[in-house]
Amino acid sequence: MSLHRLLLAVFTMLTPLLLADPPADPSWQLVFADEFTGTTADLDAKWTFQNGPNGHILCSRWRDNAALEDGLLKLVGRKETRAGQDWTAASCWTKQQFQYGYFECRYRYLPSTGTNNSFWIMTQGKPAQRFEIDINEGHYPNEINMNLHNWSGQHWAKGGRWYFGPPIPAPTQDDAGFQFVLDEPITTDRIRFVSNDGGPVRVMELRAFPPSTEGYPSVFPNVIEAQPDVPNLALAAQAEASSTLEPKYAAANAIDGKLGTDSRWLSKHAAGPHTLTLTFARPQTVGCLQLISGWQDAAGWHDIVNDFHFEFWNGTAWQPIPQASSKGLQPTHIVDDEHNLGKDFHVYGLEWTENELIYFFDGKEIRRQPHDICRGPAPVYLSLAIMGWAGPVTNAIDGQSMDVDYVRVWQRKPAQ
Ligand SMILES: [Ca+2]
């Protein structure tokens, strides 16, 4: 035995729970690899492609959207109408099937929100036990989603999210309060808050002020300096919400003049849009809107609304109010170039054993879950989806691609 192999054997014995680098670990053997060299026509030797629409996402997916270039498999998102959907992308799966092993893929996300960049495993046909292992349903810019789905009988899913990058500091009072001073005052009898966040959306207080040359009261009461005496028109309005989680979280709580966790409107758990409409007894001229969202405890502020804007009723239709909108989805972790999964390639891995799923990112374990359902053969999938629950879908997707450097699968050698 060479010194190298001896050292490797000792290392392997010392670290039985740590997955050693599979190519170097003699107990594993490579059973599948595609390095994506060659030409686009070569793809069909190892992969089968979807050709058709998808009911649950915004794109149809086609062989035409996959290409081999520069040693990469490119799954391309395009803004084009095909099979009744406004976007196209690509999805493929291996002709070979696998049961247990170590699965690894090096890839780079399509660099835009509104995309799902997936490396996953799912049974085909109707075996007795149907399951899906999402090694990563990756959402730009820095979110990794790992899910186990049971597709036999009653469906269930057990998942985990992991963000690449250090967490953003907890929100403060400054993050919970918003003020919008309008360049052009608006005269209307109805104003509404609209949020596309997933529910519950939380509004502790919503205020509307007439135009003032004195300034406006602070979003949070300031006890040191005198406040401008500008009336809050919302106090005399009626409030109506698209939904209410429970009676104690009624829409009226959002205009009662009270701050506090006990005086909030909460929408139901549901996808947006969620609306909170103020109706004035007669038309009012509004020069400033204030919003306080979320809730507060000793640890700070929580669940502040991300994605919202205001609209007014012009007598025939709802119109957006320029300036009165959020900046859009706020990341929960710091995303700089180093932590942007659409900028660089990273290695996503899974060790699948009879009883456990262990997820890896760049060789580091990031999640571990037991299972008792993934006990049959299944192919490996690579898929790009355009969809509405991974941030805004914009033209930035058009012509960009999820780029895959390789897929490799190892399995344990049979015991000697
Ligand atoms: Ca309130």
C-alpha cells in the first residue's frame, strides 16, 4: 500500500461520519458522470427532456432551451409564448436511475429573481413508494431549498431553507415605519394598501395626512420635540381588508391610532395581493402616508412587510400612488458578490442512505434529515423554472441561463 493510500485509509477510519471527498475515498465508486463537454446533440445520450407546458409554474419547458457550450449545460430562460405560457425554460432527467449514493452537481444560478434552479431526484411512473428529494431548489440570489416530498397517499413535505452569507442584523423600529410624502397631493375618497407578500401581512397603523407646510408627525411619537399638529385623516375613515386572520386582528385595528402588538391588522395565510382599503366619508386631499408594519417584542421587530404599494380610487379605477411603495423583496441575508449564487459556481451535494439524507454545500454539511420512504430507484433531474414565488419575474431572465458544469454520482462499493 502506498503511503498516500495508507494515509487515506487512516483518515477514513478516523472520520467515519464525515463524508470524505468521494473521488479520493476508495470505498466509493463513480457510477455516473456527465461533464457536459461535447456538443448539444450529445445531451440526448444520457438525458431525457421535457417538451410541454407546466400548470404550476409560468413556463413551458423544451429540449430547444438546452445547449452545451464551453463545457457547460445551459438551461436557458426565454420570454416567448409557447404552449400557452409566456416563458420557456428546460428540464431534463437522467436515463440512468439510482438508489442511494453520493450525488453532486456544480452549477451557477440564472442571475435573476423569479427563477428556481433545481438539482433533484424523483421517482418516475407509479412505484409503490413515490418520493422527491430536492437537493437544491435554488432561488436567486442566495437561497438554497432542500425538500423531501412523499408522493404516495397523502402528500407531505419536510424542508429546510439555507441562506448563503451572513444574516442581516435584526430589523429595528426604523425598518418597521414608513413615511411617504407625496410630490403631488391626491384628492380621493379611497386609498388602499396592497401587498404581494405571502400572508399574514401585518399593519399596526396606517395614517393619511393632508398636505402640510409644517412637516408631519413622526412615524413613531417623539416626546422630546413638539410635533406638527396635522390631523390623521385615517382616524375618521372606514377600514376594510381583503382577509382577516382572526377577529382580534380586524382591519379597524390599523386605523385606531394605537401602536402595539395588540392593535394590528393581519391578513390570512395566503398568497397576495392582500389589500387594506380606507374609505373617507367625503373626498380628502392627502399629502402624506405613514405605515407601521410587523410586531415588536423584547428581541426587536419581526415580520415587517416587504413588498407593498399604495393606490387611490380615481372614480373609475385604482391608480398607483407614485412614490408610495416599498423597495421590493428584502433579502434576509447579506448578498454581496461573494454570496451571490448567480455569479459563481458552487457544488451542491447529497448523501442518500437507506435512513438518512445529508445535504452539502461546497463540501460542507448544511442539513441532515432522517427518512423512511426513499427506498427505490429514481433518476436525477436538472430543471430551470420561471415562477412567481421566488421574487419578481422580470425581463432580466430573458436569454440568461442556469449553467451546469457537471453531475457526478458515486455509490458505495459492495462489501468485499
Ligand atoms: Ca393600531
